[in-house]
Amino acid sequence: MSSTKARAALRTSARVSAELLLILVMLSVALWVLGRMWSVVWPLVVGLLLTTLTWPLARFLRRHGWKPALAASVVTVLFLVVGMGVVALIAVPVASQSGELADGVVEGVQKLREWAAGPPLNIGDAQITKAFDTAVARAQDGLGSMVTAVVTGVSTVVNGVVTAVLALFLMFFFLKDGPRFLPWLARQLPGRLATHVPTVAARGWDTLGAFVRSQAAVGLLDAVLIGLGLWILGVPLVLPLAMLTFVSAFVPIIGALFAGLVAVLIALVSNGLMDALIVLAIIVVVQQLEGNVFQPMIQSRGLGLHAAVVLLSVTLGASLAGIVGSLLAVPIAALIAVVWNYVREQLSEPSQEPGTEESNTGAAVPS
């Protein structure tokens, strides 16, 4: 009897393992195809995220009698104006104080050199000069690698510009023709798929909107806290740095590092080493609160995901696909949860209404 149960258990395990292996193979093929089409998929994803950010205004205009094309055009132009205004708000004050900042950088380097020459390091000018000459020699030896890196960086910037332009065009068409997509999709699908797929797509759209709104809330919170700390310390360019912090919140990891580096550098050249270290401590504390408290809490409420799921999703996405993976990890996890919840709803047995319960004799209980 036990051998029969063991053989049955082995057969069941083998069947389940084969099915899981087939699913993994299908997922691998799908990811490979996605990678081959990434130059098209990435602008599409960015366009969808931008559309979720701008759709409330376009919907408001459409409900007040605006034509779809006109509403989409106005929203797209307004988005461009706001984006360029944010860039100008950050760049113009920095450019106007570029001379002062450059002098401050030279002064900061000199202070670091004087500090290194004193105790406890006691590094003399000869050692500093020797280290500088060694660094120059290594830079000259690695000139080819540097040129390659510059070319790669220029290519990355060009690809980013092309992606941004395509995403803006896609955003315009999504704003203009988006509401007609689900009815069109329902007409193309047979049977029950005509109901299930548009429903899941509509729920997924709401989930993407919640993701963008939660990310904006996290960025605003970071900008307020870091800007408040900079203002208390008397660091210049507080508003541009706060705006930079808010914008960079939409780019995980790298965005926070870049905004923090700029803030620390400006604090160093304007207020000195001690205030720069305080700014660094403020940024580290805020970023830790964001990654471990604010972001999981806000996104878990907006997306219906547990905070631990958000943290694990970001970690897994970053390990699999770097910055892009960490950016897309949370919305992908939320979309998977949407599909799973819908499938569970469809597979669950409908509960009996009180009026249809049957008595022990088989007769229906009257309502």
C-alpha cells in the first residue's frame, strides 16, 4: 500500500515538475523575444507611464467638450513646457552661479589638500604630486578605454533622446485614441476572452496610474525633506536641488545618487566640509526612510501589494535587469497581482444566496 502511494506521489511530482519546466521555457522564450524587441518596447513602456501621469488632465478636458485630438495636443504641449520649465529652474540658477561654484571647488580642493597634509594623515606635497602624476599616467595609458567610454556615453544619450521623442509621440496617440482601444480589443477577441482581456487591461491601467501617483508622492516627500534640511543649513540653490530630487525620484538608484551627489558638492563648495557631511547624512537618512518605509507603505496602499512584496520586487528587478529592472519591478509585480486576483475571482465558486438555500428535505427555503 505504501509503495503504491509512493509511486503515485512520484508520478504527480514528475508531472508537476514537467509542467513547471515547460512554463519556465515559455517564460525564457518570451523574455528573449522581449529583449530582441526592446528598442520598441522601452519607448512603449515610457509612453504608457507618461500617459498615466497626464491622462487625468486630458480626461478633464474631454469631459468638458474638447475634441480628443485637441485635448491630447494641449496636454502634450503643456507637459513639454512644464518639463522644460523644470530643467530651466534647475539649470539657470546653477549657470548663473557657475563662476562662484568653480571658485568654491578650487577652494574646497585646497582645503582637502591642507587637511591631508596635517595630522593624522601627514601627506606631504611631494606625495600628493606623485599621486597626481601617477593618476595622469594611468589616464594617458587608458586613453583608448576613455574614448570608448565617451563614445558609449554619447550613444546612450542619443538612444535616450530617441526614446524620449518616441515616448512623447506615443503619449499623444494614447491620450487621443486610448479610450477606443478596449472596445476595439473586445471586438477582436472571441468568446469569453472579449470580456476577460479588456477587464484585466482596464484594471492594469488603473494599477499603472496608482504606481505613477505613488512614485510622485515619494519624490515630493524626498524633495520636501531634503530641501528643508538644505534650507536650515543655508545651502544655496535650495529650490533647484529640491526640484532635482523630485525629478530624480522617478529613476531608481541612479537618480537618488545623482541628486545627492549634486547637493553634497554644492554644500561643500559653498558652506564647507562640515555642512557637506551633514547634508550627506541627511540624504542618507531620507533615502533609507524612502526605500524602507515611505515607498513600501505608499506603493503597497496604492497598488494593493504588501510592503515586503514591493521591497523584494525592487531587489529582484535590480539583480536581473539593473536600473530598468528596478524601475519596472513594482508595476510588473502589481500587474501580475491584478491578473492573479482576476483569475482567482473567475475560478472561485459563487456563494449561494440566502433565498436559494435548500432545506434538509430538498425543498428551497422561501425568502
